[in-house]
Amino acid sequence: MKIIIVEDDQRVSDFLQRGLTEEGFNVTVTRNGHSALEFCELYNFDLMILDLMIPGINGIDVCKTLRNNGNSMSIIMLTARDALDSRLQGFNAGADDYISKPFAFEELLARIRAILRRNQLKLQNEVIKVGVIELDIYRHKVSVNGKNIDLTSKEFRLLEFLIRNKGRVLSHALILQDVWEIDSYPDTNIIDVYIHRLRKKLGFGKENTYIRTIRGSGYLLSDQL
């Protein structure tokens, strides 16, 4: 699970990074709202721990921007303020949970695990549809116009990543980082090969397809043929 911590207090961020890394999470840290949004454009995260009072763009506006851009990752808001209106602001902006400073690490960890359990329950019944494509996430099944298509696990993950980011141009680096979980690959042609396989299995040709090649930038999935 990939977590991004957005916290300008270095003592707090170092403490959280160390503790969450020891729990087996992949942790990224940034200290202001602008860089948080930039990271979320470049990489996909499962959960954000977001301080309300950060430099640049505050936590509320970071949360609103992410939700307006269609980012559905889980967000836990952190703040030293415990007023009801602050909590309501956070939830109205799209936060999933809220915890006030100071807090025990065990409490934060319990909140994270609760969110993970909720997300897993959602996955069990999640079916994503884009045009004629339908993905059953929990059962790892895909169909086109009602016909079942046999995909490998990596092909399925690549298609899921494209669909979850529908309408967004995805670079090779971003696809490698999310689907293959690596930052570089000696054979940079691997993504092109998998895209070709995916198009062939789904029955879409290179031209006039759901999966579009954006020359010099990457790939984009559209619901328009």
C-alpha cells in the first residue's frame, strides 16, 4: 500500500514515515500543498495523510482539488485544531477520516486499517464499466460487449489502471511505477508490447480505439470510439 504524508512539521513527518515504513507501507513525504498535488499527478497513492495547516495550498484546498480531479484515494486529515467546523470542513472537502493532534501512532494505524477493510469490502462488489468494457475487480474478470476476455494478471492491472484514470494521459514512467511497481525498466518497450496485446485481446485495432496513443506523452483511455 502506497501512502503519501503531507506534513510541514518535520518531527511529525519523520515519526510517521518511520512508523508506517516499519509496518510495511510504501511511504512518500512532502511538506506543502503544491508539491502534494504534483506528486499525485505523477504517482498513484492508496492513502494520503494530510495536515490541514500546510504552506502554499492548505489541506482543505488540496483535498478539494484532488476530488475535483477525480482522485478517489483515501484521505485522513490531520490538524491541531479540534473544532467541529474544522472537522466538517474536512469531511465536506472529501476527507475520509479526521484525527486531531496530538495523537497516538496506534490510533492512526487503527484508522488506516479500518479504511483498508472498508476499501476491501467495496472491491468485493466493484464492477467498473467504460463503454463496452466491464471489469469485475474482485473476481479479476473482464468482458467486452458481454463476451469474457482472458487476460493475464499484468494485462488486467494495466487495463484497470487505464480505466481508473480514464481521460488522463498516462506516461510510460507513471504506468511502470503503478503497474510494474518500478521506477525504470531496461526494456522500455514493455509497455508498448502490453498495450498491443491488450488491444488485440479486447478486439480493438490500433486506430479508432478506446486506448489511444498520445505521441511523445503516453496512453489515454477514452469511452469514445
